[in-house]
Amino acid sequence: MKLYSEKIETTCEGEPSMPTSFRWRNEEFHIERVLRSWQDWGFPRGSPKRKDWRLRRHRNYFKVSTESGRIFEIYMDRKTSEPVWVLYRELEASD
């Protein structure tokens, strides 16, 4: 597993947004299939004891396989007015 946490440009289809391709480090990756998707509304580490919904993460995660056979975890961060896509990590086939 390799951790990146870098912003990416993503092409999506449908509602809710499903990624079909993404651009990372000047390379285009076409998504062959979404292996898994989930939402994260948890609180980040170091949050104050008194929790407030505005402190929560608002992320949609996708574990995807590309046409080249690579597997990535990407997410859409919905906390800002304009969603931001991030390539979180690259996984091994056994992960």
C-alpha cells in the first residue's frame, strides 16, 4: 500500500456522482469498475470532546480498479462548497 493524499481531477457520471476516470500526476486513469463505495461522517482525530456536526468529515470513498489493473482508493470531500477529489492511496491486489 502506498499513501498519497493528493488532489486529482475526476470525471463522473450519474447521481450520486460515480467516478469514471481521474487525472493524477499528468496521467489519465480510466476506471474499469468500482469495487466498493462508502461514506465517512466521522470526526477527525484531535476533535474537541464536545462534538459539532460541522467538524465531521463529509467524504464519499471509492475503491476502484483501473483499466491498467491498478487499484486505488479515492474520495470526494464534500465539506467545501465545491467538492474536492483526492487520491488517498494505491492498494495491492490482496488488500
